[in-house]
Amino acid sequence: MAINPLYKDIRVLTQAKEKYKQETPNNIRLQAFFQPAVFALLQKKLLQQKYTTKFHPYKYHYSTTKMPEIEQFLRGTYFQTIVANLLSIKKYNLHYEIQRFKAGNFTLLHDTEKEQPATDFIIDFSTTETSNEGYTKYLTEREELLQLNPCPNSLSFVERNKTVMHYIKYITHKQKEPFIFVRGTIQQL
């Protein structure tokens, strides 16, 4: 079994759904998401992958890769069951990237590409936690709503409407280990 058995329990997912609905914006983080051995294996493979740089000076600078195991997991039964029970979404479009952020990497807020309302998800394969950099900030034009700090072996969901934007805080030279995320969006059909 790949994921923590706790997240296969419908009662646990029902409680998590209630907590998700109480937050503004709707959000939840499932910690210790994968079984420890599975997480360690996936994390090791992701750290060894070859990455391709994505760069636009006014938008982003980070690296991406592809890995069949991640694709299989996201299209598989475990992830679909969690999305159906936690978010009440049965049919959906899923888009994602495997992203690596290291010193000098970032994403910025910009208005050239308007994002559609969706539920974001982040699976964190990082080796370290920090609150100073590498976090994802959700905000509107008027207020900051949420800051998600890196948290290894977690799965986070954040509902984003058309007024909510997000960015990833610049990574300074002080951060020695990269942050690795599987980051994507779920749009209900």
C-alpha cells in the first residue's frame, strides 16, 4: 500500500472534509501522507531525476521533470478516492508539474495568464521544512489568505476562486537542499 492507511478510512476523510470546509480559503494538509518506505523511495528518485529549467524573468524560475510513478499515482484509485471523498469531486481535469526549487528560484504574481478557479494540490517531497522561503502564499488584491510552508510527506489542497492568486517565495542561497513539489490543479467537469 502506497499511502498511509489512515487516509483510506472514510471516517477520517469525512472529518478532513469538514475541516477543509471550515477554513478560508477552503484548505487542508494531510501529513505523513505516504507510507515512510514509499515516500523515501519516491523522494530519492525525484532527487536523482534530470530536470529542465523553466525561466521567464517576470514570471518564474524553477525546474521540472516527469516520472511515471507520479503519473500512475495521480491517475490511480487512491488519489481519485481522496479527491472524491474529501473535495466531493467525482469527475475532473487534472493538470500538474513536478517542480524543483533551489537557490535563486521563484514564481511571481502576474496578470498575463489568468488562472481559472480550481482546487490546487501540492504533494511535498522536500527533505527539509522552512518558514522563511519556498513557501506558497495565497492572497487576493486586498489581503493575504494563507501561507503553506514546505512540509515533507504531505498532501495539501487549497480551493482557489477567480480572485485568489498565489506565488512561491524566492529561495535564497541559505537553502542548501532543494524543495520538490508535485503541484497541480483539479477542475471539476
